[in-house]
Amino acid sequence: MLERLGKMLGGKQEDTTSTTFDDKGVIPHHIAVIMDGNGRWAKKRNLPRIAGHHQGMKTVKEIVRAADAIGVGILTMYAFSTENWKRPKDEVDYLMKLPQEFLATELKELMERNVRISMIGSREELPEHTLKALLEAEQKTKNNTGLQLNFALNYGGRVEIVKAMKEIADLVKAGELKPEQIDEELISSHLYTREIPDPDLLIRTSGEIRVSNFMLWQLAYTEFWFTDVFWPDFKREHFYQAIADYQRRARRYGAV
Ligand code: FPP
């Protein structure tokens, strides 16, 4: 099956040469995605920005299926940043309704696919209805053993690191930890991602070449892949193209 999926690649990306990923090669275990370009996609069509987000939600479904089909272990999707609260209220309200809308229609299929849902980010500021939908999905899917689908919601990489530093400082202050015991592993264990390995591949759509406060600690050795395609236009072929490019890179982690 993997061979067939590998052959489905479109090869429309201008920044790549290969049209197929190697189905016997390494599939990145953890893929993080910055889903960007919803607003511009909508503007191009004279539609309100929220129409772009709605279409973006459909892309989430497509990419979850694509990831599941080839055995990706973890997919982390940047759905709302700590900075996104600055957007117009109607847009924020809409974005906060999306998890419910997505889960209402998709949870059945996600269960069938053995997908485990989780959320990273600060839960405190989220509206009750958003949090409730996510907690229910986490609860219902907690024993699933397939793809782990993480939504980064009200997530900020710097806020996450500040939170970890405060927790560690409190432990030192209480005499439960010595400063010399602070190491990378300890810091990682105080992040939202404490139970999951760092991303192997980061995908960002829409032509922006930056990380925008996403997984600042965790991206230390991640391979980055950018495309000009807006998120609502991003298809399975683009996703597999990113994997094909990833497979051609040599990861050295600072060694030679
Ligand atoms: C960035 O594009 C996108 C977001 C801030 C929202 C991303 C959310 C989704 C794709 C839907 C998530 C779905 C679920 C199920 C939670 P932008 O609006 O900044 O685009 P622009 O840069 O073109 O304006």
C-alpha cells in the first residue's frame, strides 16, 4: 500500500526534484504543521476570512488521513497561537468553534482509525465550549494506539518555556531540586510536549519562512519544509512531497 501511496505524488512543487517518497525509507515519526494562508486563500476569492478557516479545517481532515495511511506516529497542528487573540472578535469566536465542529463530524472516523487526540497549549483562557469538546475527545480516544493528533491551541513557545522555568524555580525554592540537577531532559519534562518526542519534520504553508513562536525548544534539530501553497489548497500530494524531501536530507544533529 505504501508503494501505491508513494506513486500518488503530484510533483507540482517548484522547490523539489523528486516526485515520490520512498515507501521503504524512513517516514518521519513526528510531523508538526504551521497551517498558514487561510486568510489570503479567502481574500483571493472575495470571501470572508472565516471561509478560509473553514476550508482549512477540511485540509486538516485530508492530512490526518494522509498521515494515518503511511504510518506517521504524531501530527501536531498549530491551530491557534497565544498571539491570535489579537484578531477581530468574530474571527476568534469562529476559530474557537472549529474544534467542536471538526470533532462533531470527524470523531467517529478518528475512532475507527484508532487516532488519539490531545491538545498542547494553555487551557485556562479557552472558552468553556472549546475546552469541553477537546477534553471529551481526549477522554474518548485516550486508549487508541494509532496516530496521535495534537492540536496546538492557545499555544505559544515562549509562554511554554516561561511556564516550565517557573515550575522548575518553584521546585528549587521548595528544596525539592538542586540547580545542578537542571538539564535538557528536566526542562523537556516541564513542557506541554513532555510525553512526546521532538518533531522530525516541520511543514509551513503559504510562503512565510518563520517559526512564529511554534515549538521553540522542540524544533532544535527538526528539518524544515516550506511551500507557497496556502493551507486550504494543501493536498495529500504536497504532504507526501514534504516527506520525499525529508528522506533526501542527512540529519547529523551537529555531528559530521
Ligand atoms: C493561519 O492562517 C491560520 C490560523 C491562525 C488558523 C488555523 C486553523 C485551521 C487551519 C483550522 C483548524 C482546524 C481545527 C480542527 C482546529 P491566517 O489566517 O493567518 O492566514 P493569512 O496569513 O493568509 O491571513
